[in-house]
Amino acid sequence: MTERLYELVKQSKNSTIALEAIVQQFAPKINKLLYMTNLNDRKDLEQELKIKLIEHITKYDIDSVPGFWEMKENIQRKAEKS
């Protein structure tokens, strides 16, 4: 799923079909979480969660994800500042 999700996120910049496929992949998790909420609020919360998911997917810059060593250096710099 991870590789497929990665490809779908890349494609979602130009394809609403890819974006919809991502939302469908997360639908079971969203539905599971909704069962922990008030029955009257579920539909509204489902819509809001899907909107937030779409917003984050479209804003996510897949090309700017740091590599392992870069991430390690960033963590060390933050630790030194503390």
C-alpha cells in the first residue's frame, strides 16, 4: 500500500481520480474513528475529515521529503538548540 499511496499522491497533483482513490483507501480508518463519536455528528465529521485529508494531500510536496541523513541532522540541530 505504501508504494501505491506514494504513486497516488504524486498523481493526485494532476488527477482527481488519484485523489479519490486515496480518500477511498483511508475510508475504513475514517469510518472506524467515526464509530467513537456521537451518531448525530458522524456525517458532518466524515465530510470534515475528508476535506482535511484532501487539503493535506494537495498541499503535500512529495519532492521536499528529507532523506534519512538530512532528517537525522535536523533532529540533532533541534536537540542542540534545546
